[in-house]
Amino acid sequence: QVQFVESGGGLVQPGGSLRLSCAASTSSFSIYAMGWYRQAPGKQRELVADITTGGSTNIADSVKGRFTISRDNAKNTVYLQMNSLEPEDTAVYYCNAKSLSGILNYWGKGTLVTVSP
């Protein structure tokens, strides 16, 4: 079982920036593909960005050019840098760890990001 400590959410004005962090409680962090998902009120959870064990990234079209994902295996941590935030980015953001086989799949509890004047 992997547990996470997510941080960095909060209230920000449109155009502002936030950096989300997700620290995982596992010594095997490097074997997991890591991702950030979000769920806005009344909507389904959606992928925002993910990063493979080798460092390749995939960014959703809706945030491409504004958000970046990175990982620090030495710190067992994945980050989501969010720039030029828009009200449409308001959601609960969830950290996810997935093994290559997909059999192991863990979720954080989420951190709320609110973008509002």
C-alpha cells in the first residue's frame, strides 16, 4: 500500500501559479508511473498529466503549455507546476501511482485548487 501527502493547493487569482507536490510513502517510488488527475464539481475525474518511470511526460490538451509535471525519485515526490491558471482549472487534484502492469494503482486524497478573482 502506498500513501501520499499532497500539498500546494489553495486559492489563487486567474493568471496566477501554484505548484502541487505529492510525496509517496514507498521505497519503490521509481517503479511507478505517476500522474495528476482532477475532478471539478459535477464532472468526471480526468487526467491532467502523467510521467513515466523514465521521465516521459503526457500533458492534457486543456493544460498544455501551462502545466508541467516532474518527479524527484530521490525525494519520492511528483510535482505539478501550474501557471496561467484559469477559473476552469478549479477542481480537486489527485495524485496517482500506477505500476507498469497496472495491477497496483494508488490514489491520494486530493488537494483543492480554486481559481477565482
